[in-house]
Amino acid sequence: MSVINQMLKDLEERAPKSENVSNQVTAIEQKKSRAKVVSLIVVSLVVLNGLGLYIWFLVQENQQLKEKAAFLVKSKAQTKVQLKTLTTESKVIKQVQLEAKLQEKSQVKVITTEPLKSDLSNGEIGKPAASKALVSKDKPKASMSVSRRQLLPEELIAQKLTKAEKAINANQLSKAEQLFEEVLIIEPEQHQARKKLAALWFGRKAFNDAINLLSQGIALAPNNSEFRSMVANIFLQQGNLTQAYKSLRPLADLQQQTYQLLIANISQQLSEYDAAIKAYKILLAMQPGNSRWHLGLAIVYDKNSQFVLAVDEYGLALENSSLSSDSSQFANQRIQALGVK
């Protein structure tokens, strides 16, 4: 019994030790398990980071490819535009060159002479007789020369004026205007072109443009009565009597019938009677005894309350039977109304 008890006692003493060992083994296994989990987590993170970097590189590369493709498309479009521009410029240059060629006159001088004959005496067929050519000065070698010269300004102006007239006759007024403008660019003092261009602009009621064009002409030629008359008529069309009169006044002494009649009519409407009287006196100096001018002068005197002078002029107007019946009747009525014999 003692032996059995002793064995039981030993077993009891050993039992705790076994439990301790078992606990230690379990703890070690738990530590190993945790280490594996941590390792797996670390490996997973590394793999995920690597995968993320790979995806990022793919995205960047894709973006770069898109940018390159867009750049190529843009470059291609710009190249097309440049080619189109170059083509257009080339066409314009060819057109200018063609016009320049058309504006040139070609003079061709052809001088022909007899060709040098073969020297048959020396037995060489087809060989030029050079020695004879040197001796014979009256038989020069056959030659052809071509010379071209550019049109002189006056020739080019005459050409454009002719074309402009043809364009007017063909009712191509825009073309005529362009040709007249080109003439004035070459020669600003070409008064005929300026006058006709102003008339075309007046015809399509471009009044301000016509006035500016004529004013430039007056600045170049202050004594040009045609320019001043045209300006005055344009101002009259606009109802601007004052400006019409101002445009005519600098040449108030001009002995020209249409010019003085224009001054007389406009100045009367502005009550500028002195200017009107002067205009009729110039007309009478040019055509003494003209009944129309006496009648006109009489009317101005009448309006200006110079009745004695008016009656005298009415009488002078009646002395010539060139007045119409209505004008004669008016003159008689005014003489009777004024009561001066």
C-alpha cells in the first residue's frame, strides 16, 4: 500500500508540471500563428502596393498615349490649314504675276541672215566656213532677241480709263469704280477719273464718299470749278445750302455761266443778295444785253428793296423779245406794282 500511495503521490506532483509544459507549448504555437498572420498581412500589403504601382504606371502611360494622339491630331489639322493657306497664297501670287504679264507689252525683234555655207572647196561637207564668216562682215550670224518693257504710268492710266468706260457702257459700275480708283492711286491729279468716280458714287447716293473724294481733288486743284460745282450740287441734294455756297464762294469771280448761275440761285435762297447781284453782273459782262440776266438781276434788286434799279432792269429785260410770254408779263406786272416809270 505504501508503494501505491507513493506512486500516486508522485503522479500528483508530476501532474502540474505536465500542465505547465502543455501551457508553454500552446503559447509557443499561438506565437507562431500570430507571426504567420503578420507575415501574411505584410506580404499582402506588399503585393497590393506593387499592384497599385503597376496600375498607376498603366494609367500614366495611357494618359501619355492619349496626349500624344491628341497632339498628332492637332498637328495634322494645323498642317492642313498651313497647306491650304500656302495653296491660297500660291494662287494669289500666280494671279498677280498673270496680271503683271498682261500689263506688259512685248516687243520682239527678229533679225535673220543667211546661214554660213559649208566650205566645199576643202572637201569637208557640213563644216562651217569659219574663215569666210570672219572676213565677210556684211553677213552676220542669225540671231533673235526678245525684249519686254513695263507700261509707262500714262499708258497704264489710259488703258484703265478705256476699260472703265467700257465697263460703264456695259453697266458694270462696280468694275468701273474700281478702275477709276486704281487710276487715282497711280495719279491722284487725274481729274477726269476723279470726276467720273464722284459721279458714280453720287448716282448710288454715296454722298459723303463723293464729297470727300471731290474735296481731295479741290485740295490738289483749288481752281477746279467742276469739282466745286459738283460738291455744291451734292450739298443741295442734301438740303445744305450754306455748305453749297461756301464751296462756290472761292471762285466767285470766275467767268463761267453755269458756275455763276449756281452762285446766283443759291445766294438768293440764303438772302445773300450782294453775291447774287455780283453773279448776274458777271453774266451780263459775258453776254451783254441778255434778257434772262437782266430779268434775274431785276428780281434780286426787287427782293433787296432796290426798287428803282429793279424797274430799270425789268425794262431792259423787256427790250429784247427773247423773254417768254410769262416772263414778259411778270416784268410788266412788277413795273406797275412798283409804280416807278
